[in-house]
Amino acid sequence: MTVTKGESVPEGADGAAAVPGDGYVPSERRLERERHKRARARRATAVAALSTLVTAAVLYLVVVHAPGWPRTKETFFSAGYAREALPKVLEGLWLNIRLLVVCGVAVLVLGMLIAIARTLRLPVFFPLRVLAAAYTDFFRGLPLIINLMIVVLGVPALRLQGVTVDPVLLGGTALTLTYSAYVAEVFRAGIESVHPSQRAAARSLGLTNRQALRYVVLPQAVRRQVPPLLNDLVSLQKDTGLVSIGGAVDAVRAADIIVGRSLNYTPYIVAGLVFVALTIPMTRFTDWVTARLDRRRDQGGAL
């Protein structure tokens, strides 16, 4: 069909001119709506940029013109101490990264086992369910810093034969104990969010309870809980710095050594910025995974 000047063209529901076979020619009304949307988006971007600049300028002027700013700048933002601290902080950060990897794997495995123990239904598993519930309640309620002090400082005091006194291993153990309790509840929420009909359907196909849990329930539960699991790993990455209370030389302890010698707090700022730089990619990855799962859910796709 050829459209000539002056010839009427049927319009769709949105006002677009429909042309069979060759698609459609957008109507003037549709083009006007698109121009309006683009103009509105440009205005919103300009307003957001202007408000950001104004806010940044106000904050800068307030901070710089504060009476104590010169002393604060010298104590917390010294370029010389920052250059001295950065290599040592990065060297200590390697310990934090190793702790994150090892403890992260241990937390996921232990948390999954505890979650499965809490969801076992047979009466014979009642003692196991009670122990798993007591474990999660205790370590979720116990502050992490106290847990670290008890494990890192208390275990060596017992002088047990064959038990390590390495502050890195003990600190990693304390982190695993605390975070496995949180992750166990995340896994348990995912398992219980799977509709019972899924398990019943698996059983009707001849799968045992263990097979239904492994091949049907757990895959769905884990996919649904990926965002909160990633959030817990982000928190774990930051809390690896707490192992320094036992003397382990990580990024925080490396900064603390320089601060103790110089009485300048710039190394703490450097260590904090290094942790932020490590955390932001993980946070953005978590946001991307969450948005992706939300889109698939909205489109009716499989989680």
C-alpha cells in the first residue's frame, strides 16, 4: 500500500498511522508526544545537574569556611601521609580479600546446611531443628565485635592442644559463625517461599524428599535470594577489617600502625576509601542482579 499526499491513513489505538506490510508511519500526534517526552527528560536532567552542583557548592563552602577546617585538613587529608599509607594499606587489603573469599564460601555452605536443618519436617529431626534455631538466634543476637573478641582473645587463653592461635584464622572463624546465621535465615526464607506444590509435583514424579529438595526446591530458593545474599557478602567484605583487633595486619591495621606513629589520621581515610572502592562494584552488581530478576519476574519469566 502506497500513501500519497492527501490520502487518509487508518490510525491505530495510539494515534499512529498504520501501513499494512511496511509497518507504520508515525502520526503527528505520536511524534509530538515523543518530542514532549524528550524535552521533559532534558529538563529533568538539567534540573538534577543544577541541584547537584548547588548542593556540592554549599557543602564545600560550609566545610572550607568552618573555623577548624585548616587543622582538620592537616590531620585527616594530608597528601604526604596519604602517599605513605596507600602502599601499606593495599598490601594489607590482600588479607581482607582472601578472608572475604574463604569466609564467603564457608558462610554459604554452613548457612545452607543450617537452613536445610531448620526446614526438615520429620519428627525425628526435631532436636536438629532446635539446635539450628538456637544457633541462628544466638549468633544473630551477639554483636560481631564481641564474637570476635571472644574467639580471637578467648580461644588462645584456653591453651588447647592442636588449636590454632593465628588471629587471622580465629577472626575468620568468628566472621563465619556470625554471618552463617544471617545467611541461614536468608536461605530458609527462600526455601519456604517455594510453593508446596513444587515439592508435591516432584514427589509425584517419583523423586525422593532429598531429590526434590536438591533438584526442585533449592535451585528456586537460591535464585530468589541472590540479592540479599550478595548484600550479606558486601557486609562481610567490610567487616573483614575487624580482624585487626587480634593483631592481624590487614588494611585497617596497616593504617592504624601509621596513625600510631605519626598521630595523623589520614591513613584511616585512605583505608576507608580503599574499602569503598572495593565495595561499590559489588553493590552495583547487586543492584544489577536485583533489577534483572525484577524484570524477568514482571515479564512472567522463570526466576
